[in-house]
Amino acid sequence: MSPDLIDSSLLDIGLALSQKKVSSVELTQMALARASANASLNAFISLDADASLAQARQADARIAKGEAGPLTGIPIAHKDIYTTRAFRSTAGSRMLLDYVSPFDATVVEKLGFGPLQSDGEGAGMVTLGKANCDEFAMGSSNENSYFGPVCNPWDEKAVPGGTSGGSAAIVAARIAPCATGTDTGGSIRQPAAFCGVTGVKPTYGRVSRYGMIAFASSLDQGGPIAKSAEDCALLLNAMAGFDERDSTSVERVSEDFTAAMALPLDGLVIGLPRQYFGQGVAPGVERAVRAALSEYEKLGARLVDIDLPHTELSIPAYYVIAPAEASSNLSRFDGVRYGHRSADFNDLASLYSRTRAEGFGWEVKRRILIGTYVLSRGYYDAYYLKAQRIRRLIANDFQRALGACDVIMAPVAPTVAWDIGEKSHDPVASYLADIFTLSVSLAGLPGLSIPCGFGEKARPVGLQLIGNYFSEAKLLGIAHQFQLATDWHQRAPKGRS
Ligand code: GLN
């Protein structure tokens, strides 16, 4: 990004492009230069200047013809869980080290140049590269990537959060103005919080999963990461929509996610779940979240206490359901069809086992073991079915709570970003850190993370906004009003060029 456009909104960058103050090729070159200047973050798995610049030229041609949309020509990084034809798609795994997909994910098509890479289709954004992520989107700190951990731009000793850690770090370091992420149990909201940027996990079914390499299909949902709620709304306008290639895509009339940006907050009732405050929440996190809530009161909102009594059960329920689905989804990686194949096998069984032993990392193997165990005969009822019942109770909790308030607010995570290596030998410790994001995913609800200050070690804190199904526009409006009154979302880590 050019120095003065680094901190600009997507609307302003779009304006600069349409007024020909800058070209997409120039913007892309500047973003590529920032990517290499910030290489120590390890935020990208793949960069390919020729591929990005070819797209930028296509965008410039569209702008020259007067056919540009608001996002045309703006660089975006895609989490490396989305398939792309122009870049390899690894899912952060050795299993897909050299895998080049024959098709683009729907999200990539919609944000880019459509199914045929043709003129006039898609939003015309330029793929800047593929963002580092935890292997198959399993993790909470981006330390499970085959390509190494990503560093937090605010403090390179800290994790950026996971699993869309590369995406969040890219936006925080102002390498690109926006990125895509995916959220199965918190992977957009938590890295957005840890890196001081804004992220949206839409209602399940809003954004097509086609071409999103599957982790847990009943939970996976794509969404945007950017500097502000307004930017996220613009991105969601381009990303969301029915897709017949995804059987769980929801068919609804298309919506303008910027529609509620100007709505005042007078009389807004904010529900504060008792279970999300107090014990276990770091004092610096609680302080920043409470200060944000006071800001909302000044804007005319009223705070009420609510109960989400099954919150604690979200961890065991999620860590049964997600691995169960993962074990099934990952069975396709067998060394026969595509991806890594062991060089060292003598029959079909050893082809399977050696390929999978070499291709998958420890966390992925752990999930496959848990998943196959809870789905096995004799344990299915005791674990998997019981977890599904808990999932229903959690969804019911939210419906009851949302009857008494307009929006739920809470911390995104109980702590700020931890140090790289701090939890990597204790998987359960990082599972516990997901406590405030998992239940929203289990219920399929939309959730937002917006920066609201700094906590321990001067690391960013995120405020989570949770609403009812398909209330993204309302949530984005509520977030936008906060961002009009505060400047947390405009803060960027110092000293990054
Ligand atoms: N931390 C959770 C997990 O490891 C969530 C990850 C995600 O949302 N993709 O499964």
C-alpha cells in the first residue's frame, strides 16, 4: 500500500482507484513490497508477484472501461484454506504442499473475477497471496502450520491467534487492507482480536463453503477480516450469497450489509452473559471490554445481564463434534487421489498409512484419532450423540437470551495473545482458550470481533458482538457506531514499514 493509503478505508482506496490517483498495479506492487518488508511475520504461505500483477492489470482494464465496482483493483490475501487456480492451496499442510486446485473457491471467484476469470464478473479484487494458517484450520495460535508459526505484528514474540492468523497479521501489519478467513470455532474472531483488527463470522450458510478445504462441515464458515466494520460489510456484500454447489448454502434474497451503518443506538439493549465475565478472564481483557461497554452506554445503549448456562459444555461438545467431522473429511487424503503420496510403501495399506503418517501433523492426527473414536460403534451414543444434544441446548440458550436483548457482547477470548511456544505442548490449554467463541459456532450464529483496547503486555483486546441468525447487517451497524466514536480500529503496530 502507498504510505497514505495504508490506513485508508476500502471506500477511500476504491475512490483513489476510480479517480485514477493510483492504479491497481501500483497498489499491488506496494502491497508486495510491504509483504517482503514484513517477511519476518511469516504471514504468507505463497506469494507470486506475476500472478497478482496479472490480476491487477485485469482490474485496471476494468477500471479504464468504467466497469469497476467499489472493490475492483484492491489487493486481498486469501487464507490458504480457499482453493485458488493461480496459487497452490496447501491448507497449511504437508499433505497439500504442491497442490494446485483445478478450480477457485466460490469466495475467491466472487471477490475476484468470477468463474471464467472474465470481464465484468466478480468484484475484481486482486489476490495478493495465500495467508498462513493452522493445518486444516485446527488450532488457536497458528503454531500448527507446516510452514511454521506466524508472528503477531504487535509483538513478534506473541502468537497472532488462529487459525486465520496469517490473514489477521497481514491486515494488522497493513500489508493488505483486507483478507479472508474461516471460522469453525473462533478462527476469524480470535485472531482478529489478538491482532487488533475487525473480523466477521457470518451465520452458518451465508458464505459458500465450496472450495473451502473442509475441516468440520457443520461448523465451517468463511468471512472477512479488515480494519473496520464498514470494510467488512463491503467485503461481505461481495462474498455472501446462495451457491448451489454448497448443499448447506442458505437461499435468501441478497442483502446490503452496509444498510444499518447509520442507525443510532438509542435504546439498544446489550446482553452480558454472566458466564463470559469474571473468573478466568484476564484483568486487562475485562478492563478493556468494560470500557467499551461504557462507551456503548454513552451512545445510548442499556446493559442487562443474561445467562448462557451451557457455556462450559461448549468445549467438550465442540471437541467431539469437530474432530468427528474432521476424521471423516480428512479420509480423502489417502495418497491415491491427490496430495502427498509416500515414496515408501509396498501395498495399499502401507500406502495409506505412510502417506497419512508423513502428510499430517500432530494436531491433525490427534483430531483424527479422537474423531474416529467418538464415531466408533459403542461410543457413538455416549460421545457423538450426546455432544449433538448439548449443541441443541447451547443453541436454545442463545434463543432465550436473545429474547431479552438486541445483541450480546462479551470478550472474544479470556486472555490476550500468548507467547509463541507457551501452550504448544498442552493442546487442552489452547482448547480451553476457545471458551467464548465455540458456542456461537455450535449454534450457527453470526459473531463479530472488534478491537476495543489493549490488555496485558500491551497486546490487543477484542470485543465480541453476537446476534441472531442473519443479523449481520445490524451487528455491523452496531460495531460501526462504536468505531465512529473510538479509534481503536485505526491503531496500527508501530515501526512496521
Ligand atoms: N480453535 C478451534 C479448533 O482448533 C477453532 C478453529 C477454527 O475455528 N478453525 O478447532
